[in-house]
Amino acid sequence: DQQVKQNSPSLSVQEGRISILNCDYTNSMFDYFLWYKKYPAEGPTFLISISSIKDKNEDGRFTVFLNKSAKHLSLHIVPSQPGDSAVYFCAAGISSGSARQLTFGSGTQLTVLP
Amino acid sequence: GAVVSQHPSWVICKSGTSVKIECRSLDFQATTMFWYRQFPKQSLMLMATSNEGSKATYEQGVEKDKFLINHASLTLSTLTVTSAHPEDSSFYICSARPGQAAYSPLHFGNGTRLTVT
């Protein structure tokens, strides 16, 4: 039972354009969401997060949007740069949980073409 | 920022031997650490939650006798893959949360690529 889904395994975008990565979740108990970036043979690096009390959070070129009614979140990267090419994982958590572990989606490989 | 160090970054071992992977929080104390496993082109799957001073909590389907976890101090958790077999070959990643705030993110180590021959 995949509680966090990233339906697009890959995405290619031209440098300078906007990259939009999508994520859906099924567990209504999730109340915070995160995006991680991962290069091959490395651990994930935290990018940006959003709590369920917000619908948008922005940090430089990265903006995360949350639509709770649709159980959907997205990561916008603008402008996209070749160095952004990596696998992006969305993750969700329950802040009141005893361990507060994260549940990850399957990832989207973003390729930014120069 | 918070740093999680994982060692070794890669290891090759023979079938039947045991391998220990270390995870350290370098600039913060972590009462809880998480061990994930990633198969090629797949998601990060939580294996177990490591608790300092008490037993680890394993996810369903993860053999606790095969994947031994020890969290002996507030900065160190170890994962030992016992009697490794080729199907245990994978990318193992540990993580910890430096802050106590409800929404503080997990920080990850760089992972360990285990190859069992």
C-alpha cells in the first residue's frame, strides 16, 4: 500500500524553464511534507518542507505547493539549472507520531537539459 | 548544518559473513535514528527505527535477527547485516533528526552500498 506516490518516474526540462514535480498521498494523517534531492550513491539532501497549515512555501528557486483537499503536493523549480538534475523524492510524516518517521515516494528523475 | 556520517560508503563481502554499518550524528544528539534501504530505481524503504538505550523497532517484513541494530550512544547507531546473502545487496541509508520541533526534517548519511558475492 503506497501511501506516497510519485507517478512520474522521469521528467526532462530545458534549462531556464520551470520544473514541476508532483506527489500524491493517501494518508490523511500526514501533516507535514518534505522534498529531498538525491544524487547517485549519495544520501538524500533536504530541500524544502511544508506543514499542512500552509498551502505554499518558497525558498529561493524552490516552491512547494500543498492541496490538502486533493492530497497533492508539487515542487516547482524555476529557473531550472543543469545542476538540478537528480532524483527528487517527496516524503510525508505525522508530527505527533511517536517516532515521526517519514514515508517516501518512489522518486522522479529530473533531467535539466542545457 | 546538521551532519550525519555513515561508514563505510561501500563494502563487498562474501556470502555468509556479517557486515557492520555505522551511522553517526556529528554535531547533534539523536535519541532516534532511522535505517532505510533502497533498491535500484525504487523508493527509500524504512527498515527500522533505532532507539538509544532500548530495542529497535522493525518494520513489517524486516528480520530483526538478520539486521541487528544497536544504538549505544546518542551519536551512534550501527546496523549489522548478519550471514549476508546476495539478496541483501542494496543501498543502506541512515538518518536522524537534529531538532525536536514537530516539523524538523530528517538528515541523511551518504549511504552504504553493500555487495554480497
